[in-house]
Amino acid sequence: MVVGLEAEARIARWLGLPVEVGGGGAEGATVAAGRLVASGAHALISFGLCGGLRPDLTAGELLVPTVILCDDGARFETNAALNSYMGGATPHIMLAGSRILSRACEKAAMWRETGAAAVDLESGAVARAAVAHGLAHACLRAVCDPAGDDLPPAAVAALDGAGRIRGGAVAWSVLSHPGQLGALIALAANAAAARRALMRRVRIIAAP
């Protein structure tokens, strides 16, 4: 399983599968997937949070997409058996973005352009790695920031390369732009809802 954040890894490890943290970007996800392949993985799963693009998706909604769409136009179909293992496929396309879409207008434009329901930064790299090595792949993601929400600046500056929250960077951003505090609190609540949804699904998957 490839995740972007250490907080996501703590949830994913409940499944008892190997987990690698990519740090929240395609480059790190490629490295993380490579480590799993080198260790003998038979399949790759992209796991964690995502940003909503479709207007009706709410925070905490779970997606098991049937297609990963990269921003260069490449499309990768996910594996039916792995989708079933993840709780069943949902009729969604996941956009593999190359950057964070921090504004609602950007999300709306991308939804209209691609038809993708949500976006994350790791799933495209995971799909490419899987296909390159002849492995099955799937994706389980929970919506963190719905399509209508702008991300506060602190959220964009928060992560380090190891997938941890940089508390100092967040504090400095809030001090520099105190008007974002309300949006940051709302985002934290949405992220907590998304993590709870992932945890509930993981417990169902892991149940004997």
C-alpha cells in the first residue's frame, strides 16, 4: 500500500499489509511503489485522502475508482478483484494530479474538463509502477476537501517530504495570514471525517 501521509499509514497498517509513505507527491509515490515492488509485492494499492472535484461529494465519502486518469491523458483501469477487496468499486474516475488544486474554481474547471470525481497526487504513480511491473493495482481514497472548498495557505505548506505535518510551517502561515484560521479549522474537521471513514472501511476489510 502506498500512502502520502504518515497519518494515512497508521490506518493502512491495520490491514497487515506492507505500507510505504511517499510524502504526498508523485515522485515520492514512485519511490515508495518501487520499494514495495523490490520487496516482492504482488499488487499495489493507493490509499489515503483526496480532494473532491464532483460537487456532490462530501467530506468522508469513500471512492474505489474504476479508472485512474493521469494529467497527460494516460488511463489505467483498476483491478476488479482488488476493488472488491477494498469494499467494492464505485463508479468514479480518480484524477492523478501533478499539483495540489487549492481553489474551488480550479477543482470545478478540472471536473468539467476531465469528468474525474476526485484528485490525488499519488495514484497515477502507483498505477504506472504497477503496470510497468505487470502487477494489479487499485485505489481507496476518502474525500478530504470537497469541491466547493478553497484550501487555506497553511494546508499547502503543511507537509514535509516524509508525509508528516510541519507544525512550524502551519503556525507561521497562520500568523502571517490569520484570516485563514476558520478555513483551516474546517479543513481539519473534514480531514478527521475522512480518516474516520477510512478507518471504518479498513476495520470491515480486516474483519475475519
